[in-house]
Amino acid sequence: MKKKLLAFLFAGLSGIALSLSAVSCGRSSEFAEVVIPRPATIEKCAGTFRIPTPLTVAFDTPETVADALGAYLRTTSLPAAETAEDAALRFVLTSEEGVPASEEGYELSVLPEGAVVRARGEAGLFYGLQTLLQLRSHYGDKIPAQRIVDAPRFGYRGMHLDESRHFFGKEFVKKQLRMMASLKLNRLHWHLTDGGGWRIEIDRYPELTEIAAWRAVEPWQEWLDAGRRPFGRREDPNAYGGFYTKEEIREVVAYADSLHITVIPEIEMPGHSEEVLAVYPELSCAGKPYVYDDLCIGNDKTFEFLENVLTEVMELFPSEYIHIGGDEATKKGWATCPKCRARMQREGLKDLDELQSYAVHRVEEFLNARGRKLLGWDEILQGGLAPNAAVMSWRGMSGGRKAAASGHPVVMTPGSFCYLDKYQGNPSTEPKALEGSLPLAKVYMCEPAPEDMEGRENVLGVQANLWTEYVPTAEHAEYMLYPRMFALAEVAWSAPERKDYDDFHRRALLRIETARAEGYNTFDQVASERAERPEALKQVKHLALGCPVSCGAEWYESYAADGAASLTDGWFGPWNYGYRWLGFLNRDFEATIDLGAVKAIREVKADFLQWHSALIGLPKSVEIAVSEDGEHFTVLGEELNDLPFDDPKLQCRAFGWEGTAQARYVRCRAAFHGNAGGWIFIDEIVVN
Ligand code: ACM
């Protein structure tokens, strides 16, 4: 304890306890909450806490805790001044009744006579302070009195940052760590190595940072188009890259630690290793660079390299888990590589999946023997999961479900909810992103541990990932992170029954404002369109609404929406083809709507999707025909598409006819664009 404060504190605390029982606190529907992630319980109390200047602070905690919190307080905008008397803000480390059982939980009482944070653990005191800071950002120095009791749903609340494809530097990372702390996120998964560049100094292998950290050009596409080569040197004209020195890594790790954030380094293996093979081609099955992406598993030198690297990595990162990647190995060189084949024979490995699994097992043994645990992307399940490994499930939830059911720890980060490299707004006006749509609302919908999940207690938590192929600058990285990380934070922290998107959306708008004032470059369309295709938000009334439709072409089973009825349900699809869109593979589309009686019509518009990377293209042409008897049709018009199939922007376009006609039956035919293996996706046929 900080002895000098004790006597005062006991007096002070009983004072607060008295006032607590004297003030009336209770739930109030009038009370608009502001904190993200949403706390477990908030009660409104009578009166207002006026933050004095200076704000006197006292600690009833061990000295180390007081010192750490005091140091942190001095970095915030609170005008904090430590005192032994009449402190307006107190931190109390206690396991008294009423304090949440979780080390990260806290109770924050903000009363007219002062504010008190009580918690069982240092992290809990820190999070109580974060809540107070958010209240102050919103209310200024007059905070409505309230009592918050709060604790996290998950222990792992993560953000991933890819600095291989683009490199941002330590000040950027520290700035994001500050935001993470404010959102009560506690794991930074730092993707430091990949084909785009090696970003961490390793003494034993200087070429990794002298060469493999510097690619010839910055623009990702240009570099890809050049065959992912070459790497050069920092001095070369156009050289792009950078790396963290050991000193900088230590600084970031210590800084994160002061914010109760653990940094988990990722060292990619055996795939995504082009940059390593560029400088150590003997580790490739080809024996030369730029042939394969994967490390040769038959070669003992590969393991010598990995173990030496991991040894230096473990010296820098005290994290329980070391992430070893494990995703997307092409396995292309392994099948014909004499060393890999010999390894398979010696070890009795029946296929390439088992060869991969051999590598992961071997690295796991190395880590475990040094007191660390292995974490890897869900491909590490292939060929048999290493005995103590934790799985990060990115290809949907199924890998995570499988691992959890067999008792392995799991971090959920399913691509359709957690990949922040996708579009968050209108793809036709947003900066280039990974094809696909992940608006704020969709992140918020993520459920990392569904009730029907076997072994759901093995879900450590959830994480959102920022891959940076199309994120060239620090400003753009923030733009992709926020506010979607706000949603992830609430998914990770708040109990499902406390989640409410409308309320979150309101709080997110407030938090965006303060984030911008703090100098973060956030996505700014949340207020106007909720970052979703506006047409998809409201049912459209039209003449054919609810009318029966017969579809003259078979849709693909996985893209069935609600069947043919989807075409007249009044709902446009979102910027995301997995929902409300009816998909047709390699074929023309035809549908006929029965309006029920002959009616005057003036417009027929069929709405289609273009999403090149998913091979979804607009139809070549759309023909509208009508009939009064359902047998004899008159063609009213045909509209041709002029957008090339390879136009990369995700977009929706309506094709059809306008004029005057009488009809009971309306037929729409859309001609396949002709690209084999390609799709047509349609969501609605609007008739007026
Ligand atoms: C991944 O997105 N390849 C893990």
C-alpha cells in the first residue's frame, strides 16, 4: 500500500461509502449511455461530478500500481495531481463485495463528492479509468453522477495489424495502442513478416532487414504484377519498406504493457515466406528465389533458421503466445522436392497436409520447451493439430469450432465479420479495398461463441484484422480501423444481451467525433448511410411487391436468398453477395412476374451486382417483355451493359425499360456475360 495515504483513505473511503448509500442510484431509460464498449450495468445517480482543477488523486493500492496509474494519468488530459487529502478521484484495489470477480472488471462510482474506481486487479483499475476518460470526453468537466459495474466477456480482445505489406512505424503503432486501451482491447497481433517485407531486426540474419525489408516499389499491385520481386536495398531508388530495430520493438512492447496490452508477434511460416526466400534461397525447395512462396520442410536448415529467429523473437516479446502464421501455404514445391519427399518417408507422413503439420508440431515443441504456446491460423488444423496449439479461425468459424470442440483454445476472427481490409462504405466511391463488404453493422453482428458451439468455453476471444495490401498510409490504416474497431471492442467486451446496434451506432457517432478531435482519421460516412448500401436499408414499395415469380433458370444452391420470391420482396441486397442476392452460375437468367391483373406500367428495372474478384459480372444485356395472358409476350426493350467484366469496383446497376404499357405478366431476361465460371447476381425486379 502507499502508506502515506492509508490513514486518509480509510477515512475518505468510509465517507464515500456513506455518500453512496445516501445518494439514490437506479436504472433510467432517460439516461443516454456514451461508453464503448458498453458496460455491463450503469445506474444513474443524483447530481453531477464537477472535475476540479487540479484533479486530486489518491491510491489505495500497492505502490507499483499507484506509480503506474499515476504515470498513465499524467499522459491523459485529466489535470491530475496526486494528494493525500480530499482526493476527488480515488483508485482502490480491493476484493470487497460488489467488486467484479474478474481481474479486468471494475466498479466506477462518479458522485457529486468524487469519483472512485474499485477493482480486484490493476487492469480493472485501468479500465475503470478508461471509462471515466470516455465520460469526460463526452461530458467535459461536469459528468452526470452514475455508478458502473463492468467486466469483460472475453479475455482476448484483439486487433491485428499487418505491417509487412505496408510499414507505418512505431509512433503510429503507439497511437493505435492508445486507442485500443481506450476501447479496452488487450491484444495486438503484430503481423511482422510476410511476402511483402520482413519488419523485425534479427541479429543473426541481417539480410532480413538489409534486403528483405525493402521492396523495389511501394504500390502493392505494381509489386505483385512484377512477380513479387525484387527486394533491393534501402538506398535503391524507389525502395519501399522499413523495419523495427530491437530497441523500437522493446519500446512498443513496454508501451503496450503500460496500457495493459500484450503484443503477440507473428512470424509467418511455412507459407507467405517469399521475402525470406529472396535472401535465403537455400530454404526454398527450388533452391532459388521467386519460385515458391513456402519454406522447404524437408530441409533441416529451415528449422535451424526458424528456431534461431524465434529465439530472438522470444527475447523481445514476453507474450504467452507466439503466432506462427501457418496460413495459405501453397505446398507447390513440396510434392516434387527430394528433401520434402525424404522427410515424408522418414516420418511416415502420408500427404502434404501431414508434412505441414509436421512443421507446426516441430515448431510447437520448440516453443513449448521454452515456456511459450503456439498460435496459428486455422490451416494448422490440416494434417492434425499440434497438441497444445491455439487456433485463430479466419476462414469462417468452422476451424474454430473444430478446434474448440477438441479442447483447443480458439480466437475467432472470421473473415466475413472481422476483415477490416474490405469495403466499409459504397465501393464505387470508397478508396480501393479488398473486394467484399464489411460495414460497421456487420462487424457488430459477429458472435464469436454461439450457443450451439461445442466447447465454446475454449473461445479465448475475438479479433479484427487489418491486412494492408491496399492500405498504403497510416491515415488510411486508421480510416479502415475506425469505427469498425469500436464495434469489435463491443463484441469482445460486452455481454450479448447488452448489445444493441441502434444504441451502439449512436455512441459510435459520438466516439468518432472525439476520435477525430484526438487526431484519428476515421471513416466518416457512418452518420449518413450507416456504411451500408442505402438501398438495402429500407424495403422498397413497388407494383410487383409480393407478386409471385417463376424463375426460368436454376439458381445456385449456396446463393438462394429466399428463392424466386426474393425478386419481388422489396429488399435490395447489401454490398455483400452472401445475403438477399440470388446467384446464377454460367447461365442466362429469366424470371416472370405475375401482377395478378392487367395493370398500367411505366418502368421495369432489374438490379444486378458486379464484383469482379468474385467473378460476378453484370449481364451482357437485359430484355423486358410483357404479356396479358402469360403466353404471348411483347418485347418492350433491351438494355445493353457497357461496364467491362474486369472492372474491379464492386457496384450495383439496374437495367430495364421505361415507357407506357399494359401488362399482367412481366418477363425479365438477362444474358450471361460469357465469362466461364462466372456469375450473375440479382436482388430485385422493380415494377412501377
Ligand atoms: C489470412 O487472412 N490469410 C490469415
